[in-house]
Amino acid sequence: MAHIDTEYQRLEASYSDSPPGEENLLMHVAEGAKSQWHHIENLDLFFQRVYNLHQKNGFTCMLMGEIFELIQLLFVVGFTVFLANCVDYDVLFANKFVNHTDSSKVTLPDAFLPTDVCSARIRHNGFVIFVLIISGVFWLHRFVKFIYNVCCYWEIRSFYINALKMTMSELPYATWQEVQARIVEIQKEHQICIHKKELTELDIYHRILRFKNYMVAMVNKSLLPVRFRLPVLGECVFYTRGLKYNFELIFFWGPGSLFENEWSLKPEYKRGGNRLELADRLASRILWIGIANLLLCPVILLWQILNAFFSYTEVIKREPGSLGARCWSLYGRCYLRHFNELDHELMSRLSKGYKAASKYMNCFLSPVLTVVAKNVAFFAGSLLAVLIALTIYDEDVLAVEHVLSSITLLGVCITVCRSFIPDKHMVFCPEQLLRVILAHIHYMPDHWQGNAHRYETRDQFSQLFQYKAVFILEELLSPVVTPIILIFCLRRKSLEIIDFFRNFTVEVIGVGDTCSFAQMDIRQHGHPAWMSEGKTEASIYQQAEDGKTELSLMHFAITNPHWQPPLETTHFISQLKERVHREATGASADTHPLSLSESEPRSLVANLLAGPPTLGSVHFGRESLTNHAAAGMSDGASALRSLSPVSSSLHLRGSLSAVHRASGLTSRAMAGSGTDARTVSSGSSAWEGQLTSLVLSEYASTEMSIHALYMHELHKQQSRADLSRHTWHRQESDESSDSIPDEVRSEPNTHSRNFPRSHTFPTTAPSPSAIPTSASATSGTSSGQERVKPQSSTGQRRHSGPTTDHFSAGGNVTRSARVPMGGWAEDGQAAPKHHEPLLEESSEDEMPPHIHKVI
Amino acid sequence: MNCRSEVLEVTVEARQVEEAMLALLHTILLHRSTGKFHYKKEGTYSIGTVGTQDIDCDFIDFTFVRVSSEELDRVIRKAVSEFKDALGNTGSDGMGQISLEFYQKKKSRWPFSDECIPWEMWSIKVNVVNLANEQERQICREKVGEKLGEKVINVVEVINRHEYLPKMPTQSEVDNVFDTSLKDVQPYLYKITYQITDSLGTSVSTTMRRLIKDTLAL
């Protein structure tokens, strides 16, 4: 605020320039409400709306979209009722003849029943009336909401126009970062938020993504019951929109939810004192909501079926292959999402990975199915060809009963079959593909690396990347399954949920209560195996799994270059950037302290870049390892040399185009590509002037990909060093892989078996009986550690009798057998220091440390 | 909420409640009031004068300064005595909270009523104690006086910070920022509410209102 409006100043002013003894000596100028945007009551909603309007490309687009949606709803219901009641199908199928005076042709209106018959049929059908009432209520609700939204968004529109000085027509072409920068700018003038003089990007993200961050964190800590072990299907994930809606209803906004309003958790949930009572209350609420779901189940089910029918039949008819296509599952989106990542950022990232991901999945087509599909396609194809040929010869063939339908069916059949026949020119190289996927999706469980060609990896990946048909099926099943999950699974977790919200909620001034993970504080939530070694003070319960904190931090820092993180965090970011940079420039890989890999004398970054030959496009031509390595080195080096923090993205652009070109050279003369890349990169810097923020943000994602790959690579090497920790922590899931001996035999990579399993990819949730009911958990951390411990302890108790035996069989032996001793000793310095005490402790007690604490 | 909130806590005897509350509320209002605005042409205005007045307390060793406006005093006294009665009705050792909320009105378009958006909230938590004998009362009398002095300094410190205040309005908008109903003084729009005991359950009406709003905002 440039001008200070306290009484004090006014007095001060009066001293200076008022001649005494006059009346009305002092005149003030009213500033008035120049803007109506100062001090907005509900900033959460406000920012969400600003974001939504931006994502929906402006007011008009949004308005039209919503109006059409309303019309569509009316149409769906009306058309269904019409089809069911007002059509005389006998006429359509020509079972009944219509007597026309003027012509013998049957017209469509002939098939319609007269209105009075029609309305009588509707009136006498209780079910139809029921459907109509339900959908009428639903539609009215939507309509009121629509009116309300229009009013709200009109205000946001004027905010864009008057305060942000952006017209609606330029909105679709402005990036969110631009909009955000303007919001940060006008805060200084209008003071949207009264707590702070200046808003940061993180504040805006926190407000928009407050609840999403909680959901991401809960999925990350496997708190939500979305993974199940079913008797026939094995392990599967069930997370639908309906279920998500219910979770949000229970936690965030429903009546009696944990949150008081958008921005603050109810105070009683912040205190640990009566957590058991609160958990009871939550459990009973979940029960009621589950029962309500059960009661409403027929209505929702009906709605889902209708909706699915009308939205997908047309698509299936047009493109039957689309059912065989895949999409990122809802769970996948939650699992892969960074903290503080907006929808459009996530979607663009996942879309970039889509191609590689579907290629990867196609690598695993079952050969038996392929043979069958080929033959079915052959026979169906020959029938179809004959029918079509006949039709071309004489149209009347179409008039023969069922010819048209058989042509359609055969066509569908062939398309389906074709999706099971792999592309002739495709080469099986899952490991590389998975690298490319990783470059975009940024997360994957540790045990996938080196196991990309295995069927389990594929199965687990398919949980993230499911068939569209499966997606639709799950959505249809959702109304039935949701109440069951709520009542039988979520209810048992109520204590854990209460603890989670208590332990992981922090109050930030000017933002309110947010998920503490979303602060991306390495010290509080860093994972030692993910480069925050020595910087983190988090207990296992507090650590985010899969390096989520670190990767989210990098992602946020890269997408928002103007953001100024706290000092420690800045240190971490610059250190990491520098490391990546140094890796790129450091020519001699052997001398580098980070190249821990025993067998490969290649630089770390070169190594990781060699996997995916380019980040932009996937190229499978290179088979020979030597060429591969050389190309990777030069490409990677040139790409990363330009990663200087100042103009990273600018140069990156040039070098990446070079990488493209270099990869096009396939396996010949790779030595030249390095110089090639450098020249191109220097040439492209002349374009700098033309680069807009859009270009910058595009290259930010590439930069992030490199960082993500680097961090995964480093993590891989680090986790080789401290296997012990992970094998204890995730013993249960490790054992599941041990139970398949033939895979291990077929696995050439010695480390693959030992890879620590990710926490978010463990087997099913721990049994609720393991939840300690001891009331010792008054402090956050102590109760926190309890949460994690039972998982491993119950797992072990279930599988084998004495925990000690199991430990020595599972953890110790494998490690000493598989990891070369030299490597272990060498990695000792790099390995976390506090693991050694853990080792000693365990050897004394013959028991993994955290199990020890439970007992 | 986009609103500063300050919490003051005091422990007093039942007979001191009224004076203690008056002292704190008046102290805050003293700093949140101006003289009447007299608008001239072109959006300029002059500010009338405001007198101040020292008030001595009967049951506490304490003197506070308030705006010398009988009208304002009457309004505050009414609210405080209501609070005191409500507190007295609950029993001897009651807990209560009185809040002074400064807000701004925002004109809305037709379907909605005017919004009152708070920008500062002062919550005074009162803990009423029972004292056994006269000596303890005497000590309490001094102690409460000291405590109130500290609180007043607290209040002044908070107010001295350069934080958000509504901008000075033009003539047409003055009702959206200031309470212009009083003749001699013009405080920022304020609202005094109270709550007896530490009951955390919000009232039915607010819950309903939120429910409706939530459904609409889906």
C-alpha cells in the first residue's frame, strides 16, 4: 500500500500544512473505491474461479458450454422417454404394415405413436414417472447452479477486464503463468488479500489446490482405500469419480465435514486430545453417507447408465477402436500428480506421455490373442469383402434382412481384432519406453526400473493407464461399489484419517490451513533416498513417498521461475540444478563422485539420457549399445550444458532440436552429432527475442523431465546403496516378488529383485486390527510413527511366525547375496549416515527397528 | 477468511466483566473511529473533531480513554450488558467470548443481498472466576488493572502496524465503510456479537446457509 490510511497520518499531515484558526482548514481527497477488488472475502473460491475461467477460455465459451450441457441433459432424458414410450417398433421393424393412401413407403413419423396414446403410456408407467421426477429435480438443481455461476463468473469476467486488463478474447491465448503474474502484480495495488502486502505464486496455488493437495498426499501415503486384493482379479485399483466425490464430501465440504469452511480445519481436529472420539464420529458419518449412497444407488446407477449410453454409443459406432484405447485412470492422475500442480499442467504432462505409454502397453500383447485375432480378422475380413463387393455390384443386397447389420458388426469385429495385432514395425524395448514415459509422468515405483519387460510391471502400469472400456465399466459399477467401500473400508480408517489431518495440516498466514506436504519443505517431508539426505528431519511417517516432495518442489520451481522459495529450499534447488548442469559438462565420467554405477563407466546424465534418445520424440532405431551410449553422451551433454539457470530454456530449445536431428541419424556416425548439436544450439540463441512466455513454459516441462530423470537415476543408485532400509520398510511387498522364483531367474539384472518397493504400490491396505488403540499418541510424531509401523509388523506376522527369522531371510540375505560387497563399501560414504546405526541396532536386536518400537 | 483476527483473553470476576469489556471495546473503537466527514466538491472532504475522555473504573484499578460520544457509549454499553446478563445466567464461572468485527459492505447485483465482508475481528475471551474473600478481591482488582493495561498496549501495537484498512470512500460510498448513524463520531462499520461458553457447534442457521452455498458452488 503506497499510502497509509491510519488516523495517525492524517494528524501528522495537519501539523505540517494547516494554518491555524481557519475553518475547514484541511481538505482530504477521498480515494473512493477505485476498484472493487480489494479485500475479497473468499479468496479460495475467487482464485478457483479465476483459474476456471481461464481454463474454460473466457466467459462466452464457458456460458455456451454450460447452456449446451443443460440442453443435453434435457435431451437425454426426453429422448430416452420418447424412445421407450412413443415409438411403435413394430412399424420400424416392418412387422406391421401401415396403410397409406398416397404412397406405400413407410416414413419415420409413421412409427410415432399418437400423442394421447403416448402420454397415457407415460402416465401409467410408474417407473417412467419416477425417472422423470428424479431427472427433473436434478436438472433444476443444475439450472439454479448455472444461474448462480453465471452471476459469479460475470464478476470474475469484470475482474479480468478491469483489474487484470485482459480481454476475454485474448484469454484463450494467455498462459496461466501470465495471468498469475498479473494477479501478483495487482495485489500490490488492490490488496486482494489483506494479510500480506504481496502474494506469492505458492499462495495462489495453495488456495486453488487446497483440497487436491490433501487428496494427493493421502494417495501418496496410501491412506485412501482404493487398492484391493480381490480373490479372482488379484490386486486392483478402484477409484471412480463417484468415489472421489464421496471422499471429498466426507472430508472437505459435506455437512459435518472436517473442514469448517474452505480455508480452515475445525479446531477440534487440530488437537490430539480426543482423537478417538473424533474418529468415532467420523466413522459414523461415513456410515451414514454410505447408507445414503446405498439408498440412492438405483438413481445414480440409472443416471450413469443413461449418461454412458448417450455419450459413448455414438463414439463407439464412429470409432470402435476407441474402446481399445487407453486413458490415464483417475487413480493414476492422483498418483502422478505433483503437489501444487494445476489441472492443465498435469494434463499436458500426461498427454505428452500418452503415446509412449500406449506403445509400452502394446508391447505386451498376448501372442495367443494375436494369433486368434489375426485369424478372426481374416475370416471376418473375407466375409466383409464379399458383402461389400456384392453391395457395390447391386444395392439391393442391402435390402436383404440383416445384411447391413452384419456389415457393421463385421467391421466392428475387425477393428477390435486389429487392436490386438501388434504393429509389424514395432520393436520390443520396454525399458527405453518406460524411461520416456518416466520423463513425462515423473513418478514410478522403484521396482519398475529394470523390470520394465515383466508382466507385473505392465499390470501395475495398467492401473495408472487403463482401457477406456474398463474406465467406463468402473464408472457404471461405481454406484454399487462406492457404498461398500465407504462402509467397509473407509470407515475402518477413520482414526488414521483423523491423525493424518491433524499431523499434516499447517496454518499459513494469508492462506489458512493447508496440507503440510504442499509446503514442499524438504526438511519436514523430504525422503532421504531422494537427494534430501541430511537435509530432512522427517520420520518415516512424515516422508512423502516416491520422492514426491523433492520432485514437486523441482516442478514448482521450474514452472514458476519467479517464485522465491525459503532459503533452505533455494539451496536445494540450486544445488540440484548445479549437479545436473555439472553432470552435463563433466566430460570424464569416471572421476565424478556421482557415477556410482559399478559396471558402466558412463556419466550419470549421459546414462539417463541415453535411455530415451530424445525427450521430445521417441526413437527406437538404435540397437547397438556402443552407438547408443556415444549418442546419448553427446546429446545429453549438449542438452544439459545449456541448462544454465539464467537462460536454460532458451538454449535448451536449440539443443533439443539438435537432439531431434541427431536421433534421426540412427546408428551411423554418431560422433558428429555432438558438434552438430552445439552449433545448432548457438545458432538458435539468436531467436531469443521472439520467445514468449509460452515458449518458456513449454521448455520448462522439458527441463523438468530432465530433472525428473536425473533424480530417479540418482535415487536408483542411492537405493542400491541402502537397500536394507527399504527391504525392512517394505518387506511385505518384497516378499510378494520373492514368491515368484522363475522371474528372478529370468532376470539378468542382479539388482532388480532387490529394488525397494514403493510405498504407494504395496499390496492391500493393512488390516484395521493393526491400528494401535493405545492413547499414547498425544504428540504428532509419535502417533505418526505408529501409523506406519503396523503395516510391516502385521505383514510379517501374517506371513511367518517369528519376525526375526523372516527378517534375516528376506532382508539381510538377499542384500548380501545380490549386492557386490565392493559396491556396498564404496557406496558407504554416499549412503545415509543414519542407516548405519539402524543396521547395528538391528543386528543387536535381530529385529527391524520400527517393529521393535511397536512391540 | 480474508480477515485479520486478534484474540485477547482476560480473566475477571463477575462484577468486573462489564467494565473490562467496556475498556477493551472502547480502546479498540477509539482507534477505529474518525470525526464526521464533511464532503465538499470534487471528492474532497474535511474531518470533524473527536473528543476523548478518561473513564475511571469502579471495580478495577484502571483508567481508559474513550471517544467522548454518549451515543457510541450507549450502543456499546447495551451490547456489553446483554453479554454480561447472558454470562450471569449460565452460572457462576462462565466462559464467554465477545467479538468486535469491522466490516465493509459490498454492493451486489440483484439476486444477492449486500455482502458484509469483515476485515478485522477482535475476539475477547472472558473467563469469569469466583473469589472467596475480600483480600483476594483486592489483589484481583489490581491484577486485572495491570492485565488490562497490557491488553491496551497490545491493541495499540496491532493497530500501529501498517496493515489493510478500507480506503477512504467518496460521499456515495461512505455508508459502505463507516457507520454514519452517530452524530458526533464516525467509527468504521462494526458489529458486536457474543457467544456464551466455548461451544464449538455453529448455529443451525449458519450451517444451513453454508450447506446451500456449498451445493450451489459445486
